[in-house]
Amino acid sequence: MIATAVVTPLVAAVPAPAAEAAKAVPVAKVVKQAKNKSWAERQKLAQKALKAAHKKKGKPYRYGAAGPNAFDCSGLVQWSYRKAGVKLPRVTTAQYRAVKNKVSWSKLAPGDLVFFHGKGHVGMVSKRKGSKVWMIHAPNSGSHVKVVKLNGYRKKTFSGAVRPY
């Protein structure tokens, strides 16, 4: 009887994680569908997301905001890729986990998501010229959406990158 009482609450708790897992499935499907497209088609998705992000330059950073008038870092990325038809989760760690195509620093391309500080911050690669890389991001409170060059500090705090297109 005790075992039944212990098992019953655990079984009752299963639907909540299952519901969360079900939400993650569409993300994987969208990313998988993007992978089945040609490189040119995938780059168009990235360019569409970048265009959306660049239109939001100057919008204020606000913790927990996901647009269209204010953003935090992951909200900007999610909002921009949604405009391109790619669904991403809301927070940085979930965004990194949901996209299976991981990218090294040396292979970064426009549209890639770059993560810093142990996946605590995300930006989108905006431009690459040789070894120089720029990203668009919503940096922190009191700031706004902007493009910055990825310098030595960013390289030291880099914790991974993914290609959601």
C-alpha cells in the first residue's frame, strides 16, 4: 500500500514533463526541416532572421522581454528566428540544447547563435570578415539591441555556438 501511494504521485507528475517534452518536439522538427533544405535556402532563413534583428537595433533591453518593443538576449534571438519561420525555445540554455547542429568558433557564419558565460548570454552572428566576427544582441539592463565586434573578452567567455537554420 505504501509503494502504491508513493508510485501514484510519481505517475501523476509524469504528464507535466511529458507536456514540456512535447513542446520541444516542434523545435526539433523545425530545425530538422531546415537541415533538409539546401545551403542557399538555409542561408535565406538566417538572413531573414538577421534582417528582423537589425530592424530592432536601438530597442531597449528588458529582462524577460521577447519583443517587439523590448528584448532580453534570448528573446531577441527567439523573436528574430520566429520571423524567419524557425521556432526556438525561450531561454538560452534551452536554445542551445534544442539545436543539434553545434558550430566551432572558427566556423561561425551569419545567423549562428553564439553563447557566452556558460550559456548565460546569447547573440546572433551578424557578419564575418576573415577572422573578425560581429554579433547583434541585447546586452544588459540600461542598454539596447546593438551590433558589437567579438573581441578577446568574448572569445574567452565563449561557451558554444549552434546553427538553427
